[in-house]
Amino acid sequence: MAGTNAIATVALTLHTLSAVVWVGGMFFARLVLAPAAASLEPGPRLTLWSRVLGRFFPWVFAAIILLLLTGYALVFGFFGGFGGVGLHVHLMQGIGILMMLLFLHLYFAPWRRFHAAVAQQDWAASGRQLGQIRTIVTINLALGVIVVAIGSSGRYWG
Ligand code: HEM
């Protein structure tokens, strides 16, 4: 039992830290960096976003892998499978997978096109792609806040 508790402690710590990095990073990008960078000329602004997101997205991939590994380690290693978890874990899994699919679309469609357009200094095209990225990040930020509220409070729902 002590070993199981140790695994749960490590898994839950990594799980929560991954959520902090992903959701906190989206919060910073949308609510802090975006308004601060809005007054820059298109060239410097879109180049800045290309560098910022190019550094953030590898962390999002790492967070997703860790959320999945630690989430299922908790479900199967600690709760004895999905029969032993509360509604909050089912909701967390469902909304979490939706967030992951949205991120994969963002990365392989608008982000790829945005990166290529910035390399060609095509500011009109890169601005359009950044708009799509912004829309998906806004949706994922809202979903992420909901998942964190569900995941952290769910065990007390009764
Ligand atoms: C996609 C598959 C996921 C699975 C299978 C999963 C599973 C779990 C489990 C089993 C717990 C422990 C629940 C309890 O102790 O009652 C948990 C907690 C938590 N999860 Fe997830 N999770 C997933 C995705 C996510 C995502 C995407 C986020 C946020 C972006 C997230 C954030 C959290 C948070 C904040 C907690 C609470 C930590 C605490 O306060 O102790 N999870 N998760």
C-alpha cells in the first residue's frame, strides 16, 4: 500500500505540474502577451509570436504525454480501473482528450502554415493563421480552466 501511495504521489504531482504548464502558458499567451504585443508592427509582432509559440509548443507536447501517462497510471495503478473513479475523472478524460485533439489540429494545420508564412515574410497570410491559432487557444484555455476545476474539486463532490 505504501508503494501504491508513493506512485500516486509522484503521478499526481507530475500530472498537476503538467496542467499548470499547459493551462498557465495559454493564460499568459492570451491574457498577458497578446495585449502587450498588439501595438507592435505586423513584422516584429508575428516574428515574436513565431519564436514564442515555437518555444512553448514542445512544452505542450511534453505536458500532454505526461498528463496521459500519469492520468492512466492513477486510474489503473491506484483506483483499480475506471470502475473505481468518480464522475470527475470521466469528465476530465473526455474534455482532456478534446483539448489534446484541438492542440494537434492547431499544431499540424495553422501552426505549420503560420511558420511557413512568417519565413516568407508574408504578413497577411501569417496574420490569418495566427487568428486561427488564437481561436483554438482561447477554446482550449476555457476548457483547461474547466478541467482543472473539475480535476481538483471532483473528489469532494460527494
Ligand atoms: C486525458 C486523460 C486524463 C486522465 C485519465 C486523468 C486522470 C486523473 C486522475 C485519476 C486524477 C486524480 C483524481 C482524484 O484524486 O480524485 C486527476 C487529477 C487531476 N487532473 Fe487529470 N486526467 C486527465 C487529463 C487531465 C487534463 C488534460 C488536465 C488539465 C489540463 C488535468 C488536470 C488535473 C488536475 C488539476 C487534477 C487534480 C490534482 C489535485 O488537486 O490533486 N487532467 N486526473
